[in-house]
Amino acid sequence: MIFVQLKGHDYLYQVKDIIKLFFENDIVKEKSDFEVKKGIFIYTELRKRNICFEIETVILNDGFCCYKNIHHFKPFSYLDEPEEKTIKREVKREIYIALSNFTNKKLPWGFLTGIRPVKLVHKLLSRGLSYEKIWGILQDYYFVSKEKLKLLFDVAKSEKEILDNTKPHMISIYIGIPFCKSRCLYCSFTSNSIDKYKDFVLGYIEALKTEIKGVQQIIKEKGYKIQNIYIGGGTPTAIDEKNLEVLLTEIEKTFDFESIGEYTLEAGRPDTITKEKLSLIKNFSVNRISINPQTMKDKTLKLIGRKHTSQDIINCFYMAREMGFGNINMDVIAGLPGENIKDFENTMNYIKTLNPESFTVHTMAVKRASKLTENAKFDFAPNKEASLMIDLASEYAKKMNMHPYYLYRQKKMAENLENVGYCKKGFEGIYNVQIMEEKQSIIALGAGGISKVVSPEDSSVKRAFNVKSVELYIKNVDEMIMRKKLLVKNFPYNQNARQIKP
């Protein structure tokens, strides 16, 4: 148990964020006094001194003071942020320094806790700061390690060309297929068993057709041009060929493909892929697919709930290659339950042999809506070799002549690490970059879809949410369209959009 007392501020959420970096599974409880004789007690007080502030931070361990510091500062931000935001950050920084001192730990990302660390680099660049200046800020102020800084800057430089070429009238389309053969142990996405929901698939596809038509009307009225289409899930190939063909036909019949550069479909799980489905997909304009092993260890595949073998993955990959798919992505997970560094190296050896155009290495994260959290019978402890696995993936990427092109982080990741996408030159997943860096508006269709409209003036983001339930989505698809109309009506990108050409 960890006790916290706040005085002069109410930034408990931010304080907890930092505490959980050091003590993953401990319960944090707010306390009103210093009477703590057992356990860790953290005291943080904010005081104003004329135009400056000071933060006092104290740590008691079993009643004994083992850390105390008073930090004086004047609120300042390179991003011209509100004063309160800079003060919150200073409180977080002081808690990090205190706990780093107390535990004798230095975390690879310092006290940087956001999902999109590369976005911070791009913001600072847009303010006219040099890479060297930004490096210094992240290293000296945020305490990010040199290894993570190099990764961060490699990704930022790879993304910059893509983002610089993003015009205000360009958008991406996401279409969600919330069905799977089974739900993986770690999954928290909107996903339903295809066997249980098979009677809803036809109605779902019909509702999607309605939403596609409604979104196209919005696109026409606003003068948007589609840069990318991404069909994800769930697992899109979980639905039968007939419904998949209806969906793909509607997409190409309705949307203008003149400006589309990337069209991705997640084939995902080998137990949903057939020669007939791949042949069908190849007949349309899809130019990028994913075949995701997660691991090449059969025992782990069974444990996490995937109903296929490592050999099935190999067979599906080569079948796709023989059918002419020249841009294949593969996803793997570092830190899966029960796996060690040798298991992960075995997986990476297979990836190297298969030689896809890109792969993404995800760090295992225990998400709130996953079976790992929902079901008490799973006693999962974070994998302590996850960091070694992430480093190994980077080494294999170099051997495969790949570079990191996008990066993001999630809460409750093993060892507070990251997810990284690697690719061969020219095979960057444009949609992945756009959704992470939030420089482009994305209209999301289907159950659980989250549409985001980005303002070109100040890069602020407004969102519209589709319902997650398949049944409610089918019944209320017209309302989902209306939500998007209201979103873009109140947040237009350009009054003269129709005259802008790609």
C-alpha cells in the first residue's frame, strides 16, 4: 500500500501516474495526515511565492523520512501552454525525481507518460526548436534515456516527410469489423465471437453500407480527399467471403479512389484466411495487408486464445506472397505470458525468414477490458525480459534493412516500454503515422469507431464516437452519421475546401 497526501494542489491523477511507473501493482490511497507507520508515504505540497512557485516533496518509509526536497520554479513552457499545465508537469517531475532517488531506478522514458511522445517532438519542431535543443530538453528535463531518444528522433525524422506532405483537405477512413474467431487474452478492442454473432453479420454489413454512403456525402460536401483507407477490427477476414465482397464492392463503388495511396486490410489471424478470401481481396484495390503471428510458439498461441499454429502463419504468408501481395505487415508481442528471450528470438527468426515489408513489435500491456483483467483466474505478472525483447526486435529490424517509422505507448505496459513499427524504405504505414500524430482528420465507421477532426489553425482535436455494441450500431447507424455531420459542421477545415485540388 502506498499513501499519498496532497497540499496546495489537487493533481492526484498526475501523481498516481508517476507512482505506477515505479510500483505497478500497488494500491495508491490518499491520506490526510503523516500518521503512517507502515508502508510508503508520499507528501507533495505546492506553494506560491510571488510570481514563482515551490514544491515540497517528502517520502516516508515505515515512518522514517528517507527523502525531502523543496524545488523553486517559475512556470515556463516552450509550447506556450496554460500555466496550470506547466505546474502539473513540475509536480510530476518532482515526484519522479523523489521516487527515482528512493528506488534507485532510472526509467527509460523518464517521467514522459503520454501515448504519443513523437508528437511532442513535432510540436517543438513547429515552434522552431532544433533537434539538438529538443534532445537536450527531453534528456535533461524529462530524463529520457539516450537509447529512447535515438529511437524517438529516428521515428520523428521518418514521419516528418509524411506529415509535411499532409494537406488540410486530406483525410483517412477507418472501417471497423468487430468480429473474431476468438478473443485473445490481452485484447481490449471492440470484438465479438463470429460464431456467436454470425446472424448479425449481414445486418452489420448493411449498416456499414449505409454509413459509407452517409460519410461519402460528408466528404463531397466538405471537399475532402481520401489519402488512406484502413479496414481493421476485430479481424476483417473473420466474416465470410460473400459479406466481405459486399463490403469491398461498396467501398470502391462509393468512395473516390483518385487520391488514395494506401488501402490496408487486416487479414490478421491465419485461422480466418483462405485462398478464396485472399483472391477476393486481391481483385480489389487493397495494396497492404497484415498477417499477425504475435508469437511463433504454439504453446503461447494456445494460452492466449488463438486457434491456429505457427505453421498456419507460415502457410498463410507464403500463400499471400504467391498470390501477388507485395506489401505485408506482421505484428508480434514482446512480453507474452510465459515467454522468455529465447522464445522471442525464435519468433524474430521466423519473421526474418518470411521477410515482410514491415512489422510492428507491441509490448504486452494488461488493459482494463481484457480477459487478463476481467477474469481473476489469470495470475499475470509483467514479463521482466520485455525490455530485452524490444531491443532484440530493433536488432532484427536492422538485419532486415528496416527502420522505425512510428511509435506509441500505452498504460500498464511491461517495464513502461513502447510499441514500434519498423519497415523497409518506402513501405511506411501512412495511416499508422496519421492516427498517432493527429495531424490529419480521420473518419471512423463501424461499431466502436472514433472519428477525429483536426483543426488546421491550432491542431486541436474534436471527436465523435460510434456505439460499441453491434446490435445498437445496426439500429442507430443514422445517428452515427449525424454525429459525424455535426462534428465536421462545427469544425470545418476550410471554407473553400471544394476548390482545393490534391
